[in-house]
Amino acid sequence: MKIEMLIASHKQYEMPTDNKIYLPIFVGSALHKDIPKNFQSDATGDNISLENPHFNELTATYWAWKNSDASIVGLNHYRRYFVLKKSFRKDFSNLLNEQQILNLLAKGDVVLPSKRKYYIETIESHYIHSHDAEELKALKKVFSSFSESYQRALQTVLDSTSAHMFNMFIMKRDTFNQYCSWLFPTLRTIEKNLDFDKLMGNEKRALGFIAEILMDVWVIANDKQVVECPVQFMESNHWPKKILIFLMNKFTGQKRQFNTHIK
């Protein structure tokens, strides 16, 4: 059973070299002249590499859906990795190995990062305080024509005070195909309801942000069993700054962001 754990990155960065199941993939390769030799390009085969400014790390997910022959597919970020237990050592020594991945998937359908908890606001209010409100309006408009199960799932996620973030996952091929077959057509429909000329700066990446919400929506609507797994950050979390920005956004109406996504 072939396992492929993609590591999405938009720049040269230190990567694990002694673990054959991990594959560095350069997202937005079609927009760059020189791709590091140790990276898989996301611009080969059927791909959406040119659309990386809107889709973020999802160009790697799409590439794997259309081009990978792995039986199990996972997505990590260049500075975030699934681990069984977090460590103070910010290296690759505790990355998941093949058997650990199989053990996790034996417990459920989808492995996702441990939920991020917001405590004092819902996912909906947090999104509105952090992003352009038009993005959420477009999402709700599209879902108004979806089945009741999907509409209920969306409301459940928006009303929650926690969510699985980062668009990171591990899935068996059949489940992965189901997810992608729903996710990307849904994002295309949402895309048609967004005016990217009016979205400023970081908000050009709206489809990637919306996809973080859609993961939990899809899981709930399809009764998928989730197995949560810790995520190891390879750089400083900058928690004081993140908390300050979070509070400023909530209580002042500003929309400052701390950039934690793949470009």
C-alpha cells in the first residue's frame, strides 16, 4: 500500500530526506521559473498550479487527486507536520511513519489536525472579523441550493467555536477521491460568486480560506469518522502576536491577519 505524504511549500525550505513516504511539492510552480530539484512540481499533468494565488495549498491537493497513484494521501505544510506527540525539538524526528499512519486510519475515515479552539467567538464571527464578509456571503449563497444535510452541516460548523484548520488531512484513496470530487466543484461554484478584483491583499486567497470550513462541512454531511492528530510547528507559533491580532479583530472591527498559510 503506497503512502504519499505531500509537503506543500512555496519556497525552498529544509525537508525530510530520509523518509520515503514524504514528498515535497512546490505549489504555484507554474508561476515560477526555477523549481528546487528536490520538489515535485504541482504544474505537471492535470493541475491548477496557475491558480495557486486563489487556492493556496489546495493546488497540491488537486495535483495528488489527479496525478498521484498512492493508496493513502496526506497533506502537510513545510512548517507544519502531523505527529503522534508534539515535541520541543523542531525537527523531523517525530514525523508519522507508515505504521503510525495505518494505525490512525484504522480508527476512522479521515485524519485531521487537532481542532483549533477560539473560545470567545464562533467560526462564523471569527471569519467575519478576519476576512472579507463577501466570502462568507458567497459561501452561504451557494449552499442555499445544496441538500438539507449540507446546509445543516455548514450551520453546525459556523456555529461552533472550534474547527479543523490548515486544509491538512490523511485519507485512503477512495475517501480522498470522494472529498476532492465534492470540494473542487463546490469551490468553483463559490468562485463564480466572488469578485476577486474587489478582494484586497491576502483575501485573494479566499478559496483556500473557505476550504478550511468546507473540510468539516464535508465530514459532518457525510458522517465521516474523524481521527484527530497533533500538528508540530517547525517555527515559532508567535502566540502573543496571534492572540493580540485575534482580540483586535474581534473588538475593534479591524481585519488584520497573521499569515499562517501556504502562498
